[in-house]
Amino acid sequence: MDIDLLHRIAGRTAATLVLRGRSGIPPEQVRLAISNGICKVNLATEIKNIFMAAVKNELAYNQDIDLRGCFPKLPAG
């Protein structure tokens, strides 16, 4: 990631800068990007991977064919 270029872009526009494709970028680079103009970081892959791992783990111990039975019950109200 070219942090210097990002800094220059952020200095020339009022547009909201978004970091897409964050997967594989080390946390320190993400922090540098934020401190140099990034306002939004997309995390879809990380969230999807965590979700899928949790579902796979639950399905390994659950014979229910209704996926709704795999998720914790939400409190009423």
C-alpha cells in the first residue's frame, strides 16, 4: 500500500476514502492508512470467515436439518 500516495490523495479531496480488500493487509498498515485519510475499512471477508467457521463447528455437533436450530436463541423483547 502506497501510504504517501494515500496521504496526498486525502489532502486533495473531501471524498470519503474507503479501504476495500483489507484481507491480508497487516494491522499496522491499516492503522497507517486510517491515519492518512482512510475513513472506512471493509471487513466482509473476515466477518464471513468467522461466521462460516462458527457454522461449520456447530454443524459438526448438530444433526438438526433446520439451520435456525444452529443459532443461539435471542432474548425476548
